[in-house]
Amino acid sequence: MTSPLLAELSRPRPERPRLSVITPVFNEADAIALFLGSMFPILNQTGCDWDIHFVNDGSTDETLKVLLEGVKRSHRIKLINLARNFGKEAAMTAGLDLVDADIVVIIDVDLQDPPELILNFVAKWREGYDVVYGVRESRRDDTKLKRSTAQLFYRLFNRISRTKIPSNVGDFRLMDRRVVEAVRQLPERNRFMKGLLAWVGFSSAAVPFHRSARAAGQTKFRLHSLWNLALDGLFSFSTLPLKVWTYIGGLLAMSAVGYAVFIIGQTLLFGTDVPGYASLMVVLLTASAAQLLSLGIIGEYIARLTIETKQRPIYLIEGEYDRGRLLGNADGGAQQTSENRPEGRLNRVNN
Ligand code: UDP
Ligand code: MG
């Protein structure tokens, strides 16, 4: 479906755009060859000048070695090597900060995001859309627990956050250059990318796909990291959990007044009654549970504030590698390290 209005509104798009793929990798030595094998033929069909930027997120297996071999073999493969494991959100941020292209595609290395969809993404971009994301039509290969908790999360998030994120949309997406530039302006350390990418807006289109099982290796997201990611998302995109305590406190106070009136009336009419142990306990426990819970929620926000105020960079880069540098026919063979990196990129977030 073409959308002539959009195409007209958006600035003219280059005939042969530069496309950069960003792929965060963490201990994925087995998956990389399979990934490259399916990506090359697809990207060759896009009609773009393309390259793949792997962001090595502090892998401890053979990933770095495999990637460096890849970089040496092909000028299409580039490597951004982070100083340690900063997490997928930080790795994607590093990629978005460092690439310079008309179109950027973020894709996982495990082939759970089908590379052939990139062709549809590019077609949509040519129609005038700035963001094209993949929507998981079926998650048959995810566990039942993951599916139901994911659904619950999306529902809760969209209810309490002003920024709405479409259900079953991952990080797999295409972005126009101007969207990437918009995302670069967001300085926060708590990087819930799905939320940030939705926050910037721009015209977007969805392309449905079937999410299959991993091609190799194992998921890097255990239940507790998904839980933390969900909390990050909720607390950095909504202040409702913080505000709701005013109302809960108000409600509890009102019921306390009601109960007090009831007890006073009872005492005046029927004399002093033996105080009920059960009612006392219930009131006490409810009130202290509410207090602890509200304190906990405040703690969640304060913890995030603490992290934000420290102003530490979101990621640190050990080096950037491409074929020219590795083979020594550019920069005299020197690899880029944090010392000779242009100021402002590495510490972009410190500005
Ligand atoms: N990943 C990463 N850093 C991490 C964890 C994961 O760069 O700390 C990468 C991982 O190598 C993969 C992508 O993020 O390319 C998605 O990870 P995974 O497939 O484990 O997540 P799932 O698909 O199970 O949600
Ligand atoms: Mg995966």
C-alpha cells in the first residue's frame, strides 16, 4: 500500500541510500556465521549501500575472535567493541550513536528476527515512513510464561504510560536518519529502548512476522533480567506508581476515620467493649504493608534518580574496527581506542 501523501510530505529520499544494520551480540560465537550467511544475500537485494555494525557487548566466548575474522574478510562488516557487558539496551545505543547512514536497521543475531523482512522494511521506507517495525504475529516458540507475562506487561505499560508502545513489537525495526538523530538526543541512563523509540514518534508502519526459535545458542535474558527490564520500562515512562499512593493513603485515611466514628458511637451507645485483637491486627498490618510498599516504590524512583545524577556514560567503547584499519591501510593500522577517539562521542552523554 503506497501512501502518496506521506511520500509527498517527507523529504526526497536518496535513490541508493546508505543502510547500516546494528546487531548487538553477547556470547554469540555460534550464531554469527549463520546470521551473516542469511544477511548478505538479503542486503544485496535492498538496492542500498549497506554494512553491518556488530556491537560486541563484552562477550566472554569466541565472539570477538569470530567478529574480527569477519571484519578482516569483508569491508561490509564493522565492529564496535564495548569495554564490558553493558546490556543490550546500551549496546543498541552505542550502535545508534556511531553509525552514519540514511537508514538504520536493528536486528538480533540469532535469526529470531527474519532478515528477509528487511526488504519489506526498506520498501515501506521508500513509501515515506520513517519507522518500520516488525510485529510478532505468533510467539509459538516462546514459553507460555514469557508470552503471558509479556502480554501483561504491554497492557500495564500502555495503561499507565503516556507513551504507547505497540504490543509484540521488539527492537527489530528500521529507522530513518532523522529518527536516529532524535533518539541520540535522549540522554537518560535508564534506557528502555522500546519506550524511547516510541517516544520520539514519526510516521511508522508495522510489518507482521512469525518469530521463530533461536538459530543457535541460548537466550541471554533470564526471567530476572526481563523483570528488571519491565520495571525500567514502567518506572521510566510513568509516574503513576508514585502518585497512586496519595489516593491509596487517602482511601486508608478515610476508612480509618469511618472506623473511628463507628468505634466511638459503639462505645457511647453500648459502653466500653473489649478491644478486638483481630481488627487491630488487620488495621496495623494493612497500614504498615501500604507504607512499606509505597516506600519501595519511592525507592525505585530514587534509585533511578541516583543513577541519572551520576552522569556516567551509557557505554564505553574499547575500539571500533573495520577492514581498512585491521589490514593497516588506513590510519596506519592503528585501531581506535578511547584515547584517540574524537571527544564527544564516547562521552556524548556527559555533555
Ligand atoms: N544481547 C546483548 N547484550 C546482552 C544480552 C543480549 O547484546 O547483555 C544481544 C544478543 O546477543 C542478541 C540480542 O541481544 O543478539 C537478543 O538477545 P536474546 O536473543 O538472548 O533475547 P531474546 O530473543 O531471548 O529476547
Ligand atoms: Mg533472541
